[in-house]
Amino acid sequence: MKKGILLILSGFAGSGKGTIVKELLDKYDNYALSVSATTRSPRPGEKDGREYFFKTVEEFEDMIKAEELLEYARYVDNYYGTPAEYVEKMLKDGKDVILEIEQQGALQIKEKRPDALLLFVMPPSVDEVYNRLKGRGTENEETILKRMRQGAKEAEVIGEYDFLIINDDLDECVKRVHNTIQSAKYATFRNMDLIDDVVKGFGEFFNKH
Ligand code: 5GP
């Protein structure tokens, strides 16, 4: 079975990346979602092992020392990281594994795993980013402005990603993300083993003829 592709999905707060991931998992059976470890406290309704593996700082730092994490970052006073074992297992099983992570982690993965595909999700305009954060109704104006400032910083690094995903119409966007991922699998640099086989195949052909 062919190995799956490692997918990084980042995006501004309010970009709808969480919804896109959920739709991808619901609609197609080739995806698996990596569950991260974090030192932040669970929000109401979050369950250990489902949204995150909730860890103490000490436990998290032990995971770093034991090199159990594929990447990790500090974000708004907390640690967040991707346990490597599950990701590697799922990739071997042929699944396309989604990491929904922020930019520092995404850039670490890009260094370590040049075959990973990096996608950045954003609403059609900056006004729309603000409107969506406001529309959630869960944060006060000060927090929304903090997130907008964070977004402004993130915008400067978008060029490091492979594809920009504009989240205008959700259904269309999910189809586009899926098609982008499936096409990217056929990039020549991700298929050097196949190309080697073809070259060898020609060698064998001319040995016989
Ligand atoms: P939240 O606390 O809102 O769940 O997540 C905060 C940010 O951390 C989000 O941008 C989320 O994508 C990111 N994040 C979640 N898990 C990981 C991880 O394993 N590694 C990194 N680098 N970022 C993560």
C-alpha cells in the first residue's frame, strides 16, 4: 500500500479551518486527524484524548526530552505538540494525516519533512476575518483585537505554505482542499520511487530486446 501524505493545515483564528477538517474527515475515508498534546486547560466539552491529550508542563517537557514529538511550539503561554508515533503509524497505513497546527510548528515540519504539504486557510478578506471572530460571540472586543494582531503577524509567513485555501463557500472549499491534496500526491518529487521503477523498467526492456 502506498504511504499517505503528511498535511499541515494552518489558518487565522476564525478562518474556519476546524470546520474544514471536520468535513474532510466526514466526507472522505482517506484522512486521519492527529491529536496533539497541550499544556492548556480543557475548555468546556473537550475530552482528554479527543480534542487534545492534556498534559502538565512536566509531562510535556518529558515528551520533548524523550523525542516523542514530531514538532512542538509555545503559543499564548502554553505548549502544543504533535506525538510522532500515531502520525507515523497512520502514514504507513496509507492514511493522509492532518495536523491542524500553528505556524511555528508548520515551519518545523517543513524543515524536517520536505514531503509534507502545507495549506493555509483564510477567509476572502481581512474584514471577513474580523466579522467571523465577532460573529462567534464568544470573545470580547479586546480578545478579538489580540487575535487580529496575531493574524497580522501570521500573514507575513503565508508565503512559506504550498497552497492558499480561500474559505468562501464551505462545500466548494472542502472539495477544493480535497482535490488539491489528491493532486499534490502526484507531484514528481513525491514519487521518486515510481520514477526510479520506470527508469529500471526501461533498462530491463533493453536488456531483453
Ligand atoms: P487552541 O488552544 O485554540 O485549541 O489552539 C491554539 C493554536 O494551537 C491553534 O492555532 C492550533 O492550530 C495550534 N495547535 C494545536 N495543536 C498544535 C500542535 O500540536 N502543534 C502546534 N505547533 N500547534 C498546535
